[in-house]
Amino acid sequence: FPSLSGNDNSEALPESIPSAPGTLPHFMEEPDDAYIIKSNPIVLRCKAMPAMQIFFKCNGEWVHQNEHVSEESMDETTGLKVREVFINVTRQQVEDFHGPEDYWCQCVAWSHLGTSKSRKASVRIAYLRKNFEQDPQGKEVPIEGMIVLHCRPPEGVPAAEVEWLKNEEPIDSNLDENIDTRADHNLIIRQARLSDSGNYTCMAANIVAKRRSMSATVVVYVNGGWSSWTEWSNCNARCGRGWQKRSRTCTNPAPLNGGAFCEGMSVQKITCTSLCPVDGNWEVWSEWSVCSPECEHLRVRECIAPPPRNGGKYCEGLSQESENCTEGLCIQDKKPLHEIKSQNIETASDIALYSGLGAAVIAVAVLVVGVTLYRRSQSEYGVDVIDSSALTGGFQTFNFKTVRQGNSLLLNSSMQPDLTVSRTYSGPICLQDPMDKELMTESSLFNPLSDIKVKVQSSFMVSLGVTERAEYHGKAHSGTFPHGNNRAFGTIQARNKATYIQNLSSISTRSELKTTAIFGHLGGRLVVPNTGVSLLIPHGAIPEESSWEIYLAVTQKESSLQPEGTDVLLGPEVTCGPSDLSVSTPFALTIPHCAEVNSEHWNIHLKKRTQQGKWEEVMSVEEETTSCYCLLDPYACHILLNSFGTYALIGEPISDCAVRQLKVAVFGCLSCNSLDYNLRVYCMDNTPCAFQEVVSDERLQGGQLLEEPKLLHFKGNTFSLQISVLDIPPFLWRIKPFTACQEVPFSRVWCSSQKPLHCAFSLERYTPATTQLSCKICVRQVKGHEQILQIQTSILENERETIAFFAHDDSNFPAQMGPKAFKIPYSIRQRICATFDTPNAKGKDWQMLAQKNSINRNLSYFATQSSPSAVILDLWEARHQHDGDLDSLACALEEIGRTHSKISDITETEIEEPDFNYSRQNGL
């Protein structure tokens, strides 16, 4: 270091710097305050002119010269020397410092005249705690009242910024003057409106992480108000004393969202008196008038004795009479008057007779034609054809018209339609969790509707009778089945396309969901076949001359872990034990998951069940801890643990872009009615366990996998799932009622708790000669991802190809003990550990080994182990149990410079130990 000569405390810098040599250094760039995120070091830089030397001093001590990176240049304007210096500050340095103030660094620059000091730059470790100091609380407020939601974010460095969400949508107070979010992280709504009702969430974030508070439900209610009084009604008594009333309704406004009903009477009554009605009566007839030229005279009377009053009845009968006044002797047109009248009467009677006969004939003809057309339509369709249109990919409604009372249909748990009147319903007919109950067959689905007339809109014009239905046979048995490895699917060539047909002979039975074996000091591996769940016991984890019986099981029944809110159970509940045993080195537990890994969208936690049956959090996957370690791969989580027990993975979505991966599979089989064919579409978690459960159930029902399952990215954006059948040959097949298209609510898919979603479609052949089925199954999330499965299959079992679909069928080797369980021979493993556990001038080489194996987080966990390299290799074994990619490990070793051996040439059965050629180039 240059001699400081008492210049530790430099004087204030001059306002102007002379261009001549010999001036004090002037800082062109000073170090800034910085935060260390996770384990990433930060860079502090300093730049001064003129400067012969620049050094950093941290916490009052000089930083070693070798840790400085210096660059030197010449200022073109003044010709003075410019020097720039960089240093790195690591997390370990900050954690090891214990002083009254934050870790700080300052740079000191020298020139011929003396030294200058820069500002002090503080370096702090950034973090954000998990729990909010105060969560917002739900409230019920009257309309136009004030709403104040308090939020105190978790402690963090730097302090977290707060954002408010309403129904998962960000709130922008700049767009709504009625909302203020600036007051100490609180949300203030000055005058509550009905639209302000909803779920409010406080979101805290800094440079490290994001945290969500508990949601607070705000209900804006409206108290009811009376409308104006109606006019008084008429007196209810027609005669004498009675009463009349007026009313008002509580609709000004009507009470909403639990608001109070109006106080007071809704009806007022008062007494009244009505005059009694007087019916009218005829007076006596008048005298006959004189005889007219038409030989008639008449007489009249009036209804005035008495006249009707107060609503009385008018007189009944004629008020005028006329008759012949010559006793038939009067002549008109040379004929007696009575003959003329007789002819007119006969002519009118004939016309009325013929008109009546014609009308009767026409009515009978119309009735015959109507009955004929009705019988023809009934014989062909069995229903009234209301309407039919082409299905263009959208989802249509079902129109039920009842002809008798007493029938009911429960389409889903939230809708119970009343079929006594004509209504239109839109909803799925989906079966979730078919275990532990009798399968809802097509027969049981349609039996209550034998008298209901149906309109179905599909991809071709169809109108079917409900009574034409098929029946399933058999029952679905309870339990959960293991599944094949998630990525273990092969390519199948058949009819110039990739078909995907199941081989049910390789499916494990329910009794194989628990694997047990006895292990000793040499360790081994346990696998629950075709589930993706495995347990690796390292060499030396069990004491010498000891043998332990260890088991690994996948929970068959519904998990006892019930996620809260929008949290999701991402994989199976796995138990390893006995729980009272403890190992000397960590074992590796592998659990498959269905999340699309992204730390910006998911916060994934590992939970363990206590002996009391409660679940407690072990760690967050992104958390830095020395108690255990989680490595999240795209399809599985590898966990290093020291204690046995029951574990499960919980996903907390922290944005609408969180994706839950669903596997979509289509199965088909003939029903008891040989003309009917049943399609069953499953949407399950993209884990081998979930797929294995569906395959096992279909095996019992005689189902056939019709197409290779496809992956659907289902986002947590509250939009529903739609499933439809498209492009069915119109002259060969037709769709049975209620199965053309189906829609499943978001909550039913997102919070399904590992149970596969099951939707049934029923097709009918027109003739038994049709043996080929070709159609498309469209599965899509509204405003999201879509998958189309092309179905082309023979419905006859003897024409199907049976091909195994588990590329990694590990049912033959559920337990491996000793060296056979490991890909790296033990002697090679010892040499690697001895080499990389040894410290040198460049630091501990096991850190480089971890980095080359994509292990960049929570390295402090490995530092606490007796052999960090051994634990890293155990993790490598767990990640590569199927591929055993030794070549990638060899490449990693060569890049570090420790060996040039080709470990990929080593097999599990080799006992030869290749030589390691060590290199000390560049200090390695």
C-alpha cells in the first residue's frame, strides 16, 4: 500500500481542480449503496482523476491489493491520469461482519499532493420475510361509506413496495379518484360503491421476492328504502261497511348484499262504506202502435221501475216487441206475407247447413295430416325436433321441455333445475373422483329423463330420443393407483401416425403402492413402480453391521393436506419410514410435481405431517436453510432430508401466470349396447401417479387409450375449461344427448386435490358395419392454451395394437441394494470426493462441482456436511436414476480441470478403477 502519511482523514475537496499536475484526486465516480441478493456478490466501483493509486477500505480495514481490479486511462482534455478500481463483496463477508453499523466500503485515492476519500457505501443483504405484520381484514360497509384496509408488509431490506389487488387485478389509484393507496400502504376508498365489493389482496415486493397477504372480502351493502304509496284500492264490500288499502314496496332502493330491510308497514288499511247496488226492473209495456204499411205494429218499455243504481244489474229481456197486425191477411208482391217469410227462412237454413258440413270436412283432413306427420317424426327421432344447427366449436345449450311433472335432473352440484316448466341449461356432465362410489353410467344419468324431449346441437344435425341410451357395466373400485414416469413415453408408429395405445398388462396393482426392503451400510434405492416416487439411501447412511427395514409409500386415499385459498397440492403425498430412524448422512426423496417451474409465478413449499396429524412447513424451495435441501427440476422435486416421515409439495400461485400442467388422455370402449361407443376424457395432473390412477381405473372398465396424452398448460387466471367433440362423420356416427360439449368451472379444475377430472361422451353407430371412429377432441382453457387430440381407431378389440407406453417401467426393480443401486461405482465416487472436498487457493472445489451440476442456490447447506461432494453426487444419482448420464458428469469434471477421464465408459458392473489425471494449471 502507498504510505498514507497521516492522510487518513482527508480535508474537503477544492471546488475547482487545477489542470496542472500535483492536484488532489477528484472522484468522478463514487461507490453506491448496494444489496446482496441471495448468494450473488456485488461489485463496488470507484473512479478518480488524477490518481496514482486507488484502494478500498471496508469497515475500517484495507482490502487486499489482489482483490482489486484496476483500469488506467488518460483524460483527453486535461491530460491527467484517470484510474478506475473494482472490488467484489460477497454474502459471506457481510454475514461475518459484526459491528455497530452496516457493512460499509470507502475508496481512497492518492496523488502527489495527498489523498482524497469517497463517500461510504453501505452493503446490506437483501431479504423479505414471509409473513405480513398486518393482513387486511374483511369489512361490510354501507354504500357511500368510507373503506379503510390496513396493510403492514413483511420486514425486508430494502423495504417492500406495496401494491393492492382487487379480484386478482391491480388497482391503479391514478385512474380512480375515489381510491387512495398512498397513505402508509393502506387502501382508502372515500365513498363506497357497489362495484367496490370484492376480494382485496395486499402484494408486497422488493428486489428479492414477492409476498401476498390474506385476502380481505369487502361487501358494500345497501339498506332498503320505501317506494311511494299506491292509490287507495276500491272498497272491498259491495254493500255496506268494508275496507280499502294501499301498499308500498321496499324497492327504493331494494336491500342488497345483506342490507337492512325497510322498517314500518308495507300495507295500510282504512274503513269505507259502499252504497248497496239496486237492480233495475221493467216498467209495464206501452200500448200497441198503429198498423204500419208493412202490416206490423209495436210496443216498448223502459228499465226504470226502478232503474239500476250503485252497480246494480240492468233489466233482462227486450225493450221492444213487434207483430203482424192483420192476422196474416196483408199482401206484398202479390203474395201473402206469411209465404214470403217462409221462403226466406228455408233459404237461410240451407246455406247454414252446407257451410257447417264443409268446415267439418276440412277440420278432419287437417287432423289426419297432422297425426300422420307426428307419427313419422316420432318413429324416426323419438323426440320433438325443435331446432338444430352446426357446432362450430363453441359450446351450445341443452333445451329441456317436460311433458309431465315429477322428473328432476341434477347436472352438477350447484344447479338443481325445475323441469316443470321449459328452461335452458348450460353445464358440464363431468364425473370427478369416480373412486369409492358406483360409476355414474350413462344409464343412471338418463333414467330420470325418460319423458323429457331434448334438443342437442352438435357438429352435425342431430336430434335423439333420450330413451335411446347405452349402459356401462362394472363399477370403479376405490383407491389410488401408481403411474408411470411422467416423461417415459415412446413414439408409436401405426397407420403413418403416432398412436398411443395402452398396455394394461404392465400396470401395477394397488397392493404395490408400498415398497419395502432391508438396507445395510452399503445403502440402496427404493422405487414405487411407475409413480415417479423414489428414495435413495446413500452409502454409509446406515451404521455398519446394522440392517434397517425401510418402506416407501404413496398415499392411496385423498390426501389429508387441504390447501388453503388458491394453494395447490402439486404432487402425491409420500411416506417413508420408519419415522423413528435417523440417518448419519442425508437421503434423497424424489416427488413428482405438476407445476411449470418459475419462481416469479409460484412459491413452492415442502410440508411434513406431524405425529398429531397436522401439517407444518419444512421450507420454501427458494429459502436458504441448512436443515434440508430442495432441488426443483421441471417434473420432479429432489429433497435431501435427515428424517423420515410424510411429505407433500404445496404450490402458492403468486400471479395469474402460474401454470398447472395437466395431462389430457382419451379412453374409449364399447358399451353393453353394441351400437354405442363411450369416450372418456381425463384431465389430470401431469404426474406419473395421476396417470397411473386413470390407467388402472380404465383397465377395470375395459377402456382403450385412443391417442397419446398431451400436455395442457392451465393458468391460474380463473377462466374455465372447455371440452368438445368435433368432426364426427355425420352419416356413420351421432352424438348421444348431453355429450356434445361440456364446460368445467375454473375452481373445479384448479382445486381438484389430485383427483382426475373425468368427462364422458356417448356416441352411437347407425349400423353395426361401422368399425372405424374418426373425430377430434378439443380441450382448451378460455383465453388460454388449447390441445386437440386426433382420434382414429377401430372399435373392435381384435384389431387394436397393444403397445406398452411406460418407457421406464421400473416395476421389475422396486428395490435395489448395494452397488447396483448407484450409477457411479463406489471406488470412483471415493476418488471424486477426496479430490473435490480438499480446499485450495481458489476455494473449495466442491462449489465448482455444484455449479457445473446446476446447483447454484443454498450452497451453505452443503458446507455443513462432512463431505459436500458426496451429498452433491447423491443428488446427481437421484436426478439421473433413469438416464444415468455419466457423460455429462465427466464433462463437468473436465471443465473444472480435475480429471480427463471418460467416466461415461464406466458401467455399473465394472470393477476397474480408471486413473485420475490431476492438473494444477491455473491454481486448480
